Amino acid sequence: MTTPGKLYLIPTTLGDNEPLEVLPISVKHTIEQLDTFIVENEKTARRFIKKICPEKPQPSLNIFVLNKFTEASELPEFLEPCLKGTHVGLLSEAGCPSVADPGSDVVKIAHLKNIQVVPLVGPSSILLALMSSGMNGQGFTFNGYLPIDKNERKTELKRLERLSFDYNQSQIFIETPYRNNKMLEDICNILGNTTSVCVACDITLPTEFIKTKTVSEWRKNKEDLHKRPSIFIIHKN
């Protein structure tokens, strides 16, 4: 009976910096051993693999693409190599796989098929932002994207502010980078003066900016976040 291969969860950098500046050497060693990968974008994944393992021949790579266009019925096929004894790498587009990332659906199937899942250490913008925010790291919730509709967003921001106060929870969320400035503007217009807001953008990059201030302080001194990957955290004491 063939021993199943493992599914390695491989983190990537959060921006265009040298991989081994932020990734442990174990990530390089793992990629060196793999030829089959599940990725969100084939072009950027190949570029990352080439950057971290330039000696690996690109034509030998077996790539499965997992993105918003991938049908759920296709996912089991991605793990067929594991069932035949081949190790497979699940490669995030940025940061850690399966966290705010479609890779979690593949991981779920791996567990159902008794395939060993091996998470590798790497940067998570969500956790790095929380670590550096000074907010409650014992109780927190990641909320993903907030509604785009103006009224729905206002309702949701007020709801998260209330939850943070009632349960002493840090409320974490993200926005599409080109709408970041509008998000910060909405936060300043909707939330209470004393509510704390952490903005963490370009994490691990030379342009990294991480600040926690009250809403009233943000109104006086905003940061240009346009097209800069950002994490927002709020907490009402």
C-alpha cells in the first residue's frame, strides 16, 4: 500500500522583498523537495519559486491553480498526487496559506482523505498587525472584508465597535488596497472619538507603517494608504 504524500502549507512574502529576509530556511528546503504545487496565480508562484530556488527547473513543475474561478469539484483532483505518494505544496499568494485564503478548502479535503497537513512558519499580516497594535491579543476576531455599500459599512463598523467594547475584543478587518483611504475616512467619520484604531500597512517591507491612535487623533493626521496592503484593527475601551 502506498504511503500518502504530505500537503505542505508554504507561506510567501508579503511584498516584493528577498524571501529569506522574512522566511525561515525550512521553506527553501521544502520547496527544493517539491515539484507539485497548488497556487492562486501560476505566474507569480513560478516567480517566487525561481527566486527562492533558482536551481529548480521550471518545466518540471506540476501546477494546479486554485482561485475564485476554480470549481469545488476540481479540488479533490489537486490532491491525487498525495494519494499516489507525492508530496504537494500549497502556496499562498501572500503570507500564510488558508488564512483569508482559498487554500482552506483544499486543507479540509486533505483531512477528509487522511493526508498529513504540514504548516510551515511564515509571515501572517493579520497576526503581525495584532502583535504590534498594543490591543487585546487574548480575544480578537478577524472579519475579512467589510461591506462596500455605504450604509451597510456604517452599520458593520458600529457593530464591530460595540462588540469590541462588550467583549473586550480586538476587531480586525481588511480592505481592497485602492479603497484603503476611504476606509480610514469612514472609520474616522463613523466611530467614537476615543475608539482605538491600528493601521498596519506594508508589513515587513521597507515602507512598513504601523500606528495605533484614537479616532480623534487619526482625524488630525491621516496616512496615505492608497494601494498599500493594510490591516485595520479597532478596539473601544
